[in-house]
Amino acid sequence: MSYILRIENNRSKTERIAYPYNIPSIFHLEKFVFRKPVTFIVGENGTGKSTFIEAIAVQAGFNPEGGSRNFNFSTKNSHSALFEDIKLVRGTRRFKDGYFLRAESFYNVASEVDQLYEGDRGRLERAYGGSLHECSHGESFLALLHNRLSGTGLYIFDEPESALSVSSQLNMMVRIKELVNQESQFIIATHSPVLLAYPDAEIYQVTQAGLQRVAYEDTDQFRLTKLFINSYQRILDELEL
């Protein structure tokens, strides 16, 4: 199920001057097509994957700092104007649920959730399993996944693995599968070689020339992790550690 079929950049290349178009991958962004229910975006820090993910979320109606489309709080305006340039080409069906999980501002989302449900602990527990601030960082991510997300949804995640152990990432993969079976679409920016192994997902590497589809085994995340595990002592010696 794809609620967003593709993305088109309406700004001409001659007008791509200021930030975020100083990022090569964003400068070369013309059209991006979603072919699978789960799409991963990977790349080094600063290559534009979070900028890309964020623009999709904002254009889809989500709060730039995260949350559902009903969230309208703001603690710091840090998102780029890329969302103003892109067009989302949508499918015939509309998603009923949706969430933008942005790891770096999730604390602010948790605070907003507490404020929204203040005085109604029962509703808070039904929606999120309780206060997200009463969990560890990783537990709060899993609580969101298992309690708040209900399926038939568009879910956009930016580096969700940042708070999760390996076993919790495996837990997350199982939950993603459950939600995909309930006609959901996921767009995820990640550094995790674990999450990237999700079966039948499409992976796009952010490069100087734009976003290019890549096989799991060809991602830097897989190759470098495998190299380190198989040769960690030699690598540590070369780093003089």
C-alpha cells in the first residue's frame, strides 16, 4: 500500500541556489517514486536524508518536530523550505492514521503528548500506553509503535534506531510488518544495518548525484558493519586504539 506514489520537485534548477540546495542530493532531486510499502533512505551525516524525509512529512501535513497531523506546537523552527518546492503525488486512497517520528525532537513530542492528555490518564494510557516521559528513551519509541500506531497509516521515521538496542530494533521490525499487513506505508531514514534487512523493502542511498537505489548488501551500513565484526582487531590496530 502506497499513499504517496511519488515526489516531484517543482523548482527549476536555475532557481536552486540557497539552502537546502547547497546539498548535492537535494539539488539533483527531480522525481522520486515509491514502489514498496517500506522505503529506506540511507547516507552519511549531512548528505540530506533527514532534509528529504522532513520535507515529505511537512508537505504531508505533519508537524515539523514530529507527531501526528493534529500536532501544531513549535519549540524551534529548524526545518528547511524544501517542502514548499515539492509536490506529493498521492494514491487513490487516503491514509487514516499517520505519524512523523523525528528522533532528535521526540522529547518535545512526548512533552506535548503529556500536555494534550493532561488530567485524563485513561485516554493517555489508551493512546500511548502511559506517559512517554515515564519510559526510557527506547521504551518510549516502542510504546509509540505498539500503542499509538493503528494501521492504514503513513508513517515517516527519521533515525528511529537512535534510542533502540538491537533486540528492540528487531521488535520494531516485527511491528512494522504487522502495520504493513494493515495497509500502512513507511518512509524511514536510518543508519541501522539491522532495520535495513527488512524483507522486500527498497533502499535508496543518498549520493552526490541524488538518491540511487541500492541492494542491502551494497549499503555502507552492511559492508562496514560486516567488515568491523569480521576484522575488528585489525581495524582497532590501524586506528591505534
